[in-house]
Amino acid sequence: WVLICAASWRNRLAQISAHWRRALDTTTTVEALAYVRHSQRVSVNGDLSESADDDTQALLNHSKTRQDSGGASWAWASGTARHQWQVGASLDRAQVSYQQDRQGAQLDNSRGVQALDEDRVLSADVQGQSTHWGLYATGTWQLMRNTHLTTTLRFNRAGVGNTLISADEDTGVVQSHAPERFIYRNWNPALGLARQVNGQLTLFANVARNTRVPTVIELGCADPESPCRLPAGLQSDPYLAQVRSNSFEGGLRWDSGPAVSGSLTLYRTDNHNDILFSSVSTVGQRGYFRNFGLTRHQGLDAALQGRVGRWRWSGSYSHLAATYQTEGSLRVGERNLPVHPGTPIAGLPRRQFKLSVEAELKPAWSIGADLQALSRRVSAGNEDGRSDDNNATAADFHVPGYVLVNVQARWRPSGLGAPSGVKGLEAFVGLSNLFNRQYTSFGALASTRFNAQGGYTGLDQPALFAAPGAPRAVQVGLRLRL
């Protein structure tokens, strides 16, 4: 009996020891990343002049932007079978140089803008800098066999500043403004819980807070007394608060292997102090950025994907309700648009549907197609269902929905037993908007000086401005993954 008990205890101690060795078995990884980016952009665009002068019907806006940025990040991850954790840090810095000038112009018979024989006049010159650094820590605990809890905490500090030189569009007086710099600090926590019900179904819920600081351009165009001309006419400005987002999502994920898998997610995001652009111009894009009390995005996302033989397929559906949630008003063109909790945000479709299929014809070749369908959208300036502040009659200026079809083909040499040096090579060709569908990507109510026949009248009258979608286009390229 004593020998039997001793053997039993020895086996039990061996099991306990093996359990703790597995529990304390740790893996550690260290990651580091550094990057440098440089970009330059020169643009010119035509715009109607806000003056009714027949000699200067339009303006040519010239701009030049240069941006140099760089940064680094570091992360250290480790853990055991029941607990994984990671700590890290990041640093990003950017310098932006921007200059814009304007030149008087005339309209031709095709509504094109032809420059007059006169010198360009400075509109704005800005030298901006932004520095962002952050520290974070995250951990995942196994509370029970199939239940995991994840917590995250991140601290961000950002400094955004600029030095501006601007010209008054009415008087032409050039003014140098004192350098400005604003500091933003915040703590962003997050909490997530996942429960695996069986081998295929997982339930999850997440809650988080995130923040976004204003960009150099948003801070450079935030004074209602000195509106600027977009894309980036800049003026000296007051302080803009950072956007604070509180989000919640919950749902389920289902995975039965490569045959079929899917997910269903319900979400809500509340943006406090959201940054919006308020227009103060009926013909030019002049306005300023401002904070707005509360906006909300909530809805449902559903996705399903799978594989049958050589065929892969996927489909997704999104239902979005994007609304203002504060009593207030928006300046859109010449309208002071009243908004109330529940007023829709312009330009965002309530429903989206996507479907894609891809077939592997040979080991190296594949062809596929995808379909994208978007529902109608509210036009900017028509969020309240009216077109005039002084007219209570309902007016529907929505942008209609559309359906696009794209096709693509890919060739991977690795499928033909190619040497290892080119196994990451992929050649592709794609055709977007296969049927060359004409559609509108965005709509806004504003004033025009053209009549229905396209002739210039010089008189302002309300009209719906529609941004055309991209026509049929071909893309050909190579990708290399090392």
C-alpha cells in the first residue's frame, strides 16, 4: 500500500511539474521599425471668382506642397501559455511646406479657365511641423479555458505648429503671423473579451477610446473671421480641440475551416469635438474648420467567405447610420443649415454590398471579379431635406446609388517551380468599372453662374453640384514580396 501511494504521488507531482513548465514556457520577440518618406505635389485648379467683374470671371489657384516625414517604433512581446503581453513606443515627425497663389482668369466656351496676362498673387505660405510620440502596453489573459481578456493602455503626446504668411483676398495685403504651436496629451484605454463557444463559434465584445489631433492644415484654417480657400489656403487661427472617439463593438466569428467562415459585428462610435469644414462661400470653396459637439456612426457589418475547389468567394454587407447628435447649425454654401440629433451626415451611404469571386485556372494563373453596390446618399446642404433657408418646402437632392464591376488577373511564377529569387513576384492586370458606368461620388448644394444650356450669366442661382465617379481604367503592375 505504501509503495502504491508513493508511485501515485510521484506521478501526480510529475503531472504538476509538467503543467507549470508549460505554463511558464515563454517566448520573447523584439521588433523595431524605422522609416523616411518624402513627397512633393504641384497642382493647379480653376474656380469661379467671387467677384461679378466681367474681366475676371474666374481664378487659377496654383499650389506646391512638400512633406518630409520620418519615425520609428519599437515593441517587446513575451508571455506564457495563459498570459501574453506587449509593450512598445513610437515616434513620428513631419515637416510640411506649402505655398498657394492665385491668378485672374476668364472662362472659355467649354467652361475651361484661361489665365489672364497678369502676375500671380500670393494667397498663403505655411511652414508646419508636427511631432507625435506614444507609449503603450497590452496584455491578454486566459480567464478560463476558452475565455480571454485583453486590456490596452496608450499614452499619446502631440505637438502641432506652423508659421503663416497670408494675403487678404479683398485687399491683397500680405500679413506675417506669429508662430503658433499647440500641445495635445491623452490616455486611451481599451478592453476586449472573447469567448470560444465551440471549435467554430467565438463571441466577442470590445470597448475603446481613441483620439485624433488636428492636422497642420486644419489648424491653419480655423478662424471664421478669416476663411480660407481649399484645398489649403491658410490663415492664422484659434485653437481646435482634439477629436475624442468612444467606440463599442460586439458580435460573433464563425470558422469551419477553408470551406466557409464569417462574422457579424454591431458597432457604435461617438466622436466628441469632431472637426468639420464650414463653407462661407457660394461659388468658391472658402470656409474654415471647426469643432462640432457630437457625431455618431453606428451600424452592422456582416461578412462571409469560403472556397469550393479552385474557386474562392467572399461577400459583405454594411448598414451604416451616420448622424449628428447635437443641436446646432452648419454653414454650407450660403445656407445656415440647422441640425438636430438624428440629422444624417452627407456623403455616406446607408447600405453597401460587395461580392467577389476568384478562380485558380492553373498553378500560376488566377482570374477574378468583384461587384460593389452603394445606396443613395444625402447631398451636402440638403441634410434637412430643404434647399433654401427661407423656403420650408421639402426638396430632395440626394445622390443616387450605383453598382460597379471590376475584373483582374494575376500571374505568379512561383506556381511554375520558379527559383526562390522570384517566388515573391506577382504580375497583375485589372480593369475597374468594367461597363464604364457613369455615377456620382458626392453631391453638394451651391450656387452657379451658368444656365441650363451651359452659358455664363454672372448671376448666382442654386444648383446641385455632382462629383463624377472614375471612368473605366486599366491597371498593370508588378509586386515583389521578399
